[in-house]
Amino acid sequence: MDASEQGRELKKRELLRELAELHLEEMAEAGDFDQTPHFGAIERTASELGKRLSREVQERAAREVAAEGQAQAACPTCGAVCEATSQQRTVAGMDGPIELTEAVAHCRRCRRSFFPVLHDI
């Protein structure tokens, strides 16, 4: 692991600890620690926080991929050059609904839409 990877790993650890502290503060304010909570309750709320992080990462990665897309793409059926745009839609991910940003193109000749890949044109 090089220095930049080590730096990112350290920063992730620090941010995760800070996020955990914020989450525990919220739990305390909600009265979750007024009595000894069942560990399952702690685990459930931690899991929900992890799912929120997962959805955020997925949405951000999808935006990055869409931003790297090109303005034109070849139709996979006829090869015509088609205009590509970005659009958003909600998809059901493993960790809950995700606002997915993706490139989409429409071929007028074939009268079909398709999702271009980065290396088309």
C-alpha cells in the first residue's frame, strides 16, 4: 500500500469514527440509552447507517460514470451515431432505493433507446 492509499485509509477510518460518534449522539438524544438497549437495536441502527453510506457511494459513483460518458454513442443495432444524455431514475438497490444517474441514447433509425458504454465512440 503506497502513501496515498494509506492516507485515504486513515481518513476513511477517521470519518467513520466521527460518523459513529454522531450516530451515538443521536441515539442518546432519542433516549435509546435511558435503559440498557438490546444489542439487536444497536445493530439495526448501525446497519441502517451503513446502508445510507452504501447508497451515497453508489449514487456518487453512478454520477461519475455518467459524467465520463460521451455526448454521442453508436447504436448497438445499426451503428448510427446517436446523441447521448444523462437521466436520473430511482432503482431498487440491495441497500434501498438509489437515485441512479446514467447515460441514455436514442436511435431514431431503430426507434430504440440504449445505455451506451464509455468506449463506444
